[in-house]
Amino acid sequence: MTGRRALALATLALVYAAIHIALLGFAEEGGHRQPDSFDYFSQAELLYGNTNRGELDSSRVIRQPGYATILAGLSAAGMTKPDTFLVIVQVLALWLTGLVTRAVVLRYLSPQIGDLALALVVLNPNAIGMAQLLLPETFFTLLLVIAFGLLLIVVEEGKWWVALSLGAAMGTAVLFRPELKYALLLLPIILATVSVLSEGRHVVRGFVQGLGATAVALLLVLPWSLTVQSVTGRLDVTAGSNSQVFLAMNVVFAERRVNPTLSLQETYEIVVERARTAAGGTTPTNGTYVAMLLDYPLTQLAAMLVTSQVKWLVSGGAQNINGMLGLRVENSHEVYAAGGFSNRIGAWASTLASASAGAMAITALALVFAMAARLLGLAGIAHLFRRRHWPLLVSVLGLLVYYMAVLLLNGLSRYRVPVEPMLMVLAVAGLDGWRANVSGFLRAIRSGLGLRRPR
């Protein structure tokens, strides 16, 4: 590493540390805790306190156990208020996420833009705000980007220990957030598909190693699955009720499009009652809500899907920082929930009118960052396509499509945090393509003028 690069990394580390120290210093009392944070504190007490396992019900195990386990460990160590300590650990986890992303870029793109990838990951306002909140997303993101890097390596090298490590990373990630549970079973297909696009084209090897990765992942989640089974009677990696609410909310958003004056709670109650009727008076299933969703006009669902994905990809995520600092700005989700808007984008735009100057500045910065990164990402897709970086391109796009399918109409910036590192890979790929084009253009000019680069 050259002295200039070392200085740049040291400067980045200092800026990164200064940002988070400032946020820790200026955050309001309790500002690092979101409503969901209390669910994890409660679950830590339920799972590791004196509660009899027989007293657990599905409503009390709707969250994954990874973050609750960390909270329980800190409590056992005597930390009754671990907010500051846990935020510091999460800040370090975000930096490590940036380093892993940097390693991916150095290995598969260019040694000249690795540091830039690190900077984009750790200075991303959406990721910064999430790292300051007592939620599992930052740890989950680290595990996901590790799994992403291992996926590329195992396809390239075909080593079994890498494949099994991939399974371990994926299994551990599911213990923090549930949305990857379907991907665990898809690992054989994922590895086989990406292997087809690699130089070696070891499809069978990729499929078999995917089976091994899946086996390791399922072994890791088995203890939690058995706990879920003891509560719900089903062997699953999630308790189910939370995923059902998530799916039901898609129907709620579709209904809100028809009746925007209703509040989100009113709409939810209507949808649940309709679902109970559709299920013959019994408890609705996930299939019940899927059928209800498909009853809405296709054009309406398509319009809502586009709106949801645009918000997921482009929203800045500044509300986490604004709320933590106590800056005056209405929560766009609460505005949307109160009724009067048929989509989240309109609700978000309405909040800007009453925002304070500080909140407006942070919101603008986060929005510009997100939009610029998405534009660079589009250029990055084109660059990877031209350079035939198929494994990297398909892996990133496959992950994005997977998340879009899982989220459907629930497009929020919070749900984009886990894929932010991969989006930054696309962004630096776009910059790399732009740099290559400019360099080629300058070489052509020098050649046309008969000039030579000075020795």
C-alpha cells in the first residue's frame, strides 16, 4: 500500500469515526431505540430469562433470535443499558462490511477503485443511520456481504471449505433476519447458475456444493426451527405470524390505493376481516392473502409495484438520522398510515413542507447520495455487461430481484440496507467504466495529435 493510499484510508477512517461520534453525542435520550428494538429486548428476556418455554406463543417469537442473543449476552455481562456499546460494535461492523466490499471490488473489478467502494459503503447515509439504531440490520448486512463474496469465490475456485463457509454465513444471517430463508433452499440452483457463467462452467460441482452449503445452513438454524415448532407446531425458521403480517400489508397497500382516505390501521382491520371471511371463519393463511392480492386489477398492482420499488431503491433513508437527532420532520410512514395518500411517495413529499432546515439538509444529502448511486449503478450494469463479468453481474442482479420479489409493495429504505454494499459495487463499476472511457478518449486524442505520454 502506497503512502498516499494509506493516508486516504486513515482520513476516511477519521471522518467515519467523527460522524458516528457526533451522532452518539447529539442523539436524543433513547434515540437509538426504534419500536422494533423493544421487541428484541423482550425476546431476549423471553428466550434467555426465567420464562418457561411452554409459556411461549407465536406472538412472542416473531423476531429472529440472533440480535436477541446478543442483547441477552450483554445483559448477562451486566449491561442493563447497552445502547452506546452496541452502537459502537455496529459501527465497527459497518466498517468491516465496507472492507469486505472493498475486497470483492479489488478481486473482481479493479485495484484502483477498492478504496472508493469502502468509502461509498461506510459513508452511505442509509447505512450510517441504521448502524446507530438497535436493530439487527447492520449485522445481517455484514453476514450477507460475506456470503456474497464467498459465493463468487466458491464459483471461481470450487473449494469445499468455501462452499461450507457460504452455508454458515447464510444460516447465521437467517438467525438475524428471516428474508433469506428461501435462498437457503435455492443455494444449489444459485451456485449451479453462477457456475454456468464462470470460466470453469463446473455446473454439477456447483450444484453439489450448493447442497452442502444448504445442509450447513439448515443445521445452524435447526435449533431455532425446533423452538418455532414447539410454539407453532410447524418446523420453520420463522414463527410465521410476522411473515403473514408482512404479506397481509401488501393487500393493505393495494386496498389503500382504492380508499386512500382510510388510515393504515382501518385498512388493516378491513383486510383482516375479509381474509377471515375468505378462510371460512378460520385463521387466514399466507395463501389467503396471496389470493386476495391477486384479486386487484393487474394494472393497479403493476403501478404499485413500480412505485414501491422506486421508493425502495431511491429513498435516502434520512428519517432514521433525523429522528435520532430529534430534528423536526414528520415521519412519512406515519403520514401515509394516517390516510389521505394513495402511495408512499406522495406522503414522503408532503413531509418536506414542515421539516426543519437541519432535517431538510440531511434529507437532501441522503436523497442525492441514493440517486447518484443508482445512476452510477445503471452505468455499472452496462460496464459489467460489456466486460462480460457474468458471475458478478448475475449475482448482484439476482440478489436485487430476489429482494424485490420478497418485498413486493413494502418498499422502504430500511429494507434496502442489506443490499447497499452490492449496490455500491455496481456504482463503482459504473465509475470504473467511466474512467476507462475517459482514458481511452484521451489516448485517442493524444494519438491523433501525435502526442506521447511523458516518460
